[in-house]
Amino acid sequence: MLRRHLLAIVPALSLPSLARAQLISGGRPLRLMVPFNPGGSADVLARHYAEAITSQTGQQVVVENRGAANGILAVDAVARSPNDGSTLGVLSVTFFAALPFMMDRPPYDPVRDLTPVARIANSTVLCVVTPERARERGWADFRSMIEWAKRPGNRVTTGSARATASHLISATIAKRSVADIEHIPYRGGAPAVSDFLAGTIDMIFDAMPQLMPHVAAGRAIPIAVGSTARSPFFPDVPGMGEFADLNLAGIDQQSWSALAGPSSMAPATVAQLFEGIRKAGEAPGLEDRLKASGLVLSVSESPEVVRAQIEQDTPRWREMVAASGARLD
């Protein structure tokens, strides 16, 4: 009787064990490489997803930030990592479709050196000013700020890490609207936001996770979003499509982030990682946590879908790089 009872229990114990099989063999952790310093939107996304991967698969995950050299060191570390999939980069669309076009000799080729595994989130950037700066300069909205910056002797300062969506959109807006907007480079989004709140820079475009808490606290006023249409997170804030008179209607800053590994990974490894990432996307509460940070959970149907999206988006981002004149030395 005891033997029969034990045999009945074993299958019940085995099923959860199989469902939570480790993604990386040998008990090693999965490293998520973030090409920015701690505190930025990519870091927020990585840490939420790391927790979800662990809860859904049992795989230990370590988040590692490498923000130096505009994130290029992080991408290089991913491209050179072991082909077992133990290192994945948390990379925004700019690393696939924009950054290589900002350099004469790109250190990596996103198609040749990286293998996309899964898209995990979508977002856009938010433009904010402080209440103090808005009062000082009479900026009632985004249009009045741009018109102020077009007057002789006036200049609006902004800041972000170079080669980011924030950098590209501010440079593109400056060129298209013929407004005097000076971009000040930072090592990451967090220090740029700190200087913005301190009044060191006048205005900032950044991903919503970093800015939403300051908007909620009244320290920042949202005046525009980088997408053509309005964002569901800020339905009262205009999108770029509403500024045709400023020559900005063609801007559509839709950003997405994906997990990617080295190109040397075997198809079976990619498939196993994708399944784990897909399962992580089903973690209870993940969608709500991302929404609270201004991110939309969006897991791609397959790795091939991400490759197709890179091919589709690259011409638009390449055009934005050319229009903005943004360069990395």
C-alpha cells in the first residue's frame, strides 16, 4: 500500500519540476546585460523581467549594467558571449536600427553579430518640463516651448545618453522645427533626469518609466509624446502628429525592446530561450507592473518576428539618424 501511495505521488512531483526546467544548463545563472546605468527604463524593464523569468521557470537571473561607451561595451559582451545563451542583452530598437548608422566604423553589425530571441515590451518617449521653468518662460504647452526656442537669442537645453531614442527625437525636432535645442550628453537617463529636476537643463525627452513618478508628484509637466498618436498613458498630452505646423507630423518614435544573444547560438538554444521568455511574459502581475512604469508588455510570437521587425524599422530609424545629424565619435 505504501509503495502504491509513493508511486502515485512521484508523477505529481515530477510535473512542476519539468515545467520549471532551467533555461541554462549546469546551474549557471542567466545574465541580462543592460547597456545603460542603473535606474533607467531599460534597467527597470530588465529587473521586472528577470523576476518573472525566475518565478516562471526557476532560472536564476542576474542583471548586469554596462552603460559605458553608449552601451556598445554591453552589446559587444553579448556578441562575444558563449553560444549557450547564458548572456542576453536587453536592447532597444536603437541598438538594432539606429546606433550603427551614427558611426563611420560600427563595432558590430546587428544582423551578423546578434540573434534576436524575443521582443518583450513597447513604449514611447515623453517630453516634460518643470513647473518652475514653464512659469519663468511662459511655456503653456509644447508648441509655445518650440516657438520660444525659435526666437533669436533663446535656447532650450535638453539631455540624455547619446544614441538613444531620447537623443534622436530631440535632435530631429530641433532640425525639423528650426528651434535652438541644445543636446547635452549624459552617461544614462537617471543622471539626466536628476539634472532636469535640479533645473540644470530645461526640458527632457525620456522613457516613461523614469518620468511618470515625477509627473505624479507634480515635479514635471508632460507636454508631448514622441509617437504620432497620443499615448494611452497620457491621453490628454498631444503626439507629434498634432504639430504639422512645426514640421513634426512625420515623427513616430515607437520604441520596443528585445532580448538578444550572440549569433553563434544554435536554433535549439534560441527556441528554448524563447519558450522561457514567453512563459515569463505570463507571470502574474508582470503586465500591471510594466504598465505602472509606462511600458506595454508585448512578447513577440517568435524570434523570426523580431528579425522581420528590425528589417521593417531600420529604414525609418536610419532616416531619423540622418535627419537629426546625431553622431558618435
